[in-house]
Amino acid sequence: MKTINIAIDGPAGAGKSSIAKKVSAELGYIYVDTGALYRTIALFITENDISDEDIPSALETADVSLKFIDGEQRVYLGDRDVSGLIRTPEISMAASRTSAIPAVRAYLFETQKKIARENNVIMDGRDIGTVVLPDAQVKIFLTASPEERANRRYKELLEKPGCPSYQEILDDIIKRDHNDMHRETAPLKQADDAILFDTSAMGLEESAAKLTALIREKLA
Ligand code: DC
């Protein structure tokens, strides 16, 4: 039986994962955060100090996998759960760089396809609607202005020691957007048949409720 696949693409910090988690819980689908896969590869490359030319052959030994525990995605490198370790600014930057390498994208392509073939999924990333799941029943391009995204991130980090300034966060977001949109392989762009969903003026609950309604309407 054909599974239901919903693709959500968009820039870093637009709220994709928080919104997609809520929507998938509501619809009873698995939520797949593909950024975590790219981050795990970046961790593997960083920890093992692998040079760019050695990446294609080293990937054969990478052993990246996903598990869904109580509906929540965990990422593994071998038998090590690295879901926490991949959430650092260093790994964010490393993932932005290494995700532009064609061998890395090719390595993760089948992992993503297989999950979508076997499950009803909401899959979020940068090239899900354009490359990974071009036949997804619903495609969403979820975005918010860079300033609003920086503002949200700043508020999240404010309580933590060593919080970067608003300007540093904004610069980081603009730099990552630029990397993601201008790389040669699978750049971030809205698929022709994707619906633009801008969350700049909406909170999490409102975004999730509106998106759930929109997906239900498209699937009806
Ligand atoms: O969504 P995120 O910030 O966790 O993603 C980490 C990096 O991985 C980001 O720089 C873009 C890249 N990425 C990608 O190239 N393709 C995807 N499908 C998901 C993420």
C-alpha cells in the first residue's frame, strides 16, 4: 500500500521541527528530522578528523541509523545515541558545510527514501520536496524572516551561559541560509508545487493548528 508522505522544507530556525512534531502527533504520522542525519554525518567527520577527499570512502564505515522511541526520533552512530551531541553550534556549521558534499547527500538519500516508503511520514529538511520525495502528496515550504528567526533563537538562548548576541545569531542564520541556498547539490529552494507557509507572525500553536488543517484539506 502506498504510504502518505508530507514534505516540509525551509531555512534553519523557521520552526519546522517544532511545528512538524506537533502536526505529525496530530495526524498519527512519523516525524523524520533529516537535518539530524546530516548533523550525525558532520559529527562522524569531525570526530574522526576526516579530510574532504577521504569522505566518500570513509562514509562506507559511518553506520548512521534512526530509531523511533515512543514516537520520538533518535539518531545513532554505530550503537551510540548521538541525538544530544549533534546540537552544538560547531556541528551546525560543520553540517552546513558537509551537507554540500554530493557523496554525503547520496549516502543519506536511500535512508530517507526507505523510511518514507515504509511509513506515513512528515519529513523535514531542505530538499525533501525537490529531490528526496518529489511525489509527496503535500509539500510545504515553511519559512519566517531572518530577523524573526534570530529573535526566537535569541530568546531561547538568553537563559543559557555564554549566550551570543542577537547580531551574532542573525549573522549566523544569514550565513547558513546563504550556504544552504547557493550550494550546487540540492540547494534549498521552494518546489514548484509546494505551498508557502510563513510563520513570521504566528506562534507555535497557531502555526501547528493551521498547518494541520491545511494538510488535512489537501489530503481530503
Ligand atoms: O535542519 P538542521 O539545521 O538540523 O540541518 C542541519 C544542516 O543540514 C543544515 O545546514 C542543512 C543541512 N540539511 C540538508 O542539507 N538537507 C536536509 N534535508 C536537511 C538538512
